[in-house]
Amino acid sequence: MKKIIIDTNALMAISELSLDIFTAINDFCDFTYSLHILEGTIKELEKIKEEQRGKFKMAASLALQLLKAKNVKVIPSMGHVDDILVEYSKKSYLVLTQDVGLKKRLHKPYLTIRQKKKVVMVD
């Protein structure tokens, strides 16, 4: 079973791109998987929800609600989220992200969103 960790910006894409990433992941994956999120990502979303306005606040709020509704497993984490994601990518976790800088640091394969509507693997 593959473990997929969803990054903050991929969760923000749910609202920004009107994309159901959970369905997009399911449509892409022809293998068994489990969805995970870092504790630090939840903190980032809560911070966006508190400090931002408008579409960013709405996107963070929606992401938090969906994480709860979909029972995404939370991985306890301390430190910088991107650094932790890079470490998990070395352990064969698939990381779903839109962050260009993070993509350059991740070990392949990883997942990203293409054409604003589908999840693909980069390897």
C-alpha cells in the first residue's frame, strides 16, 4: 500500500481550482493507497484561516473541513513542513504538491496537479 501525503498548496487547490483532489487521486491511482497529512500542514491551514481574508480564508476553511470529513490520517510533525515532506519522499511516500520549489527537492516519484483538473505522477 502506497502512502500519499497531501501538501498545503494541493489542499488550497480544492477551492482555487474547483478541483476535488480526493476524486482526482482516486481516478489516478490504480494501486491501493492511504491518505495522510502532516500536523504542520494543519497548522499552516489554521494560520491561513485566521490571518487571511477572502478566497484564501475560504480555501483553508474548506480544506480543513474536508480533511476531517475524509478522515485523512495525521502524521505528527515538528519543524518546517517542506523539509519533513522531503524526508518522507526519501522513505517512498508519495507527496502531492503544487509547490515548484518543493518539487525540485522531492525524491521521485511524486504527485502533482496538471491542467488544473487531474493528478499525475512525476517520475
